[in-house]
Amino acid sequence: MDIDRRHLIGASAGVAAGALATPAHAQRAAPLTSALGRDATHFGVKPNSPEDQTGVLQRAIDGAARAQAPLALPPGNYRCGPLKLPNGTQLVGVRGATRLTFNGGPSLFDIQGAASIGLTGLTLDGGGVPLPRRRGLVHCLAGSDTRIADCEITGSGGSGIWFENVSGEIRNTIITHTRTTAIVSFDARGLLVAQNTISDASDNGIEILRTAIGDDGTLVIDNRIEDIKAGPGGSGQYGNAINAFRAGNVIVRGNRIRNCDYSGVRGNSASNIQITGNSISDVREVALYSEFSFEGAIIANNTVDVAATGVSVCNFNEGGRLAVVQGNIIRNMLPKRPIGTAPDDDAGVGIYIEADSTVLGNVIENAPSIGIVAGWGKYLRDVSLTGNVIRNAFIGIGVSVADGAGTALVDGNLISGAPRGAVVGLDHAKPVTSDLTANGAPRFAQVALGTNTVR
């Protein structure tokens, strides 16, 4: 059938005219909330009422979930206590205008073994009401496909979000002023934490944890995390923007992290962790950490500006090994760590490395102790340091020459402005040799010293 351009235009015009001719009352017949699902006010929910709305909100949630329909909460403030979210609950608010104010209980939202939960466009105000230990304002156990998006969570008296055995995502959500950690996940089953803003948390920003060492695979991507305090003290358990513990195959990428009492990203016994493309500034301990019993870490293409140590890949004594540290810019290291850390822990160091690893193509500037440290006493094995640029470090590269130390290759590095020496042998933290790049310097069989440029 031939349809020429004039017929097509004419048909389109007819459709448009028909649409414009629709009576005004028909256009008004469907309220905005009908597009979102059931209107909560039809269940008796009253926005901005001084009365507690817990009972009517629970009936509205249950009714909408039974009907497999979203429940729309119009703009306003809703005072309420704990609410249980059954299978299929979808709560939709107006971002910045729909607020649920918590007036007490173990959690505001309690989700137990439910699937397909969605929270969108809600402000959840915990009011600083204390929560029991190991609870979040949003508390989800054994949840499948739980999604939190475009929400705000503030003033939680515990964690902001607490997940255990949950799959799903937390996206584009603002979490502020939490008494403990903003987001906690135990034993995730496929979790995405992306594009959130987290500030003013008193334990950690994000914790990705497992009850035993194993695969986790959580993606922590493109979040902004600032002002994280080590409220309970400790020696590094708290005060971290992102903490992965026992969780394997976690990817931490593209996050902006600023002002933390301890680390920017801390992987503890977290094998195959990838820490890439993050921007870290103003952290008081190690900016990027892979420690204890892990195998496999990639720490690449990050920027670190102001930290006690830029990168630390350590604890070969606990089995920590196998890493690539590549393409990072690390500068302005601090001369000491926070109170509470071990007194002999290094500070003022750009990169620290121990076993079965390569450190290549990094740029380090202003390290008051050492640009790169390879090994701690006998804990050094098969480390390659190549193609790095080190400027303004007291010692450019320090390599363990203690009894039992393994092999380190030091080749093709450019070292400028290292008054104590470009490459120096160490016994633990103590320099014990002159500059190994100088004529007549001692030689050590385990230090393969290639051609380095010294200025």
C-alpha cells in the first residue's frame, strides 16, 4: 500500500486535532497520583497531621501490596513508628516534599524476607531517636531485589540502612547525620551502591561485610562520601569512608571521598578487591588499604591528596599478597597517624608494599618519610618497583634488607629531591645503608637494582 508524505502528515494532523479536542473534564479525570498507584490519603492517611499515622500507614501499605500497586504518599509530613513492608511494597513520594518522621521503635521500615521492595522519593527523618544495636532506620533481612532510590535518610539513631542477605540497589540517595554507619551490608547476594551522597557518619560511611571470608561482589560506584568520624575510637575499625571486610570481589570505583578520620577505602581480608578511579583527600591514616588475609588487589588510577600513607598493601604475615598498584597520583603525605594506631606504624609514606606485587607508573610527591617502601623485616617477596616518579621524599625508595627478606626489583624509576638517598636499605622502619644507587654502595643479592634516574 502506498502512503505518500501528504497523507501521512494529514493523518498526523487529524490525530493531533483529536487530542486537542478532548474535553477538559476528561483531561482532569485522572489525578497525578493515579499514575503512581494508590493514593495513601484514600486509606485515611493524613499528611501534616499532628496525630500518629502508624496504623493507617500500615493498612495503606498492606492494601497496596496486596493489590500489587505502588502506594503514593503526597507531599507532607507523616509522624509514625515502625512499619513492616511486605512482599511487593512500592512506596513513592515527592522528592524533598514527602517526609516520614520517626517517633520511636527498633526501625522505621522493617523488611523481613520480602521480595521486590521499592522506596522512591521519600525523606526518612530518624529524629536522632536511638535505635537498638545493629539496626538501621531502614532494616532489611533476606530481601530479594530491594531498591532504594532518590530518597533522603537523616538523623538515624543507628545506621541509616542495614542490609543482611540482600540483593538489589541503593542509588541516588542522600544519607546524613547517622549515629553509626550510613550503609551496612552483611552477606550481600548481588548489591549495587551507586551515586549516593553520605556525610557526617560516626562509625563508617559504607560497610560491605561478610560473616565469613567469601565471594560478595558488591559494586560501590560513584558515591560522594565526606566527614566520616571514628566516633567509638579504635585503631582503624571506624572512621573509614568505605570498609570491605571478608568480602571478596568487591569493586570500589569512581568515588569522591573527603575528610575521614582514618581511611578512604579499607579492604580487610577482602580478596580480589578493585579500588580504581577514586578521588581521596584529607584522610588521616592510609588513604587506600588492602590488609590482612587477602589474595589479589588492584589499586589503580586513584588520586590521593593529604593522608598519612597513600597506599598500603600489607600483612604478608597473615597471608596478604598479590597486588597491582598502578597509575596513582599520591601527594602531600602527613608525618604521623592518628592517636590509637600502633606507635611503629609508618606515616609520611607514599606507597607501602610487601609480597608478590608490582608497583608501576605512580607519581608520588611530598612524602616526608619515604616515597615507596618495599617489605617489613623478613616480610618481602617478589616485588617489582618500575617506572615510578618520586619527588620530594626524604628517602625515595626503601627496600627491606633484613635477614630473610625476599627479592625486590627496582628499575626505571625517576627520583628527585631525596636528601637521605634515592634507594636505601631498611631494617623494618630503620634506614641501615647509604644510597644504593651511589658508586661504591653495598650490594644485596635480593635487591635487583636496575637503571634509575636520580636528581
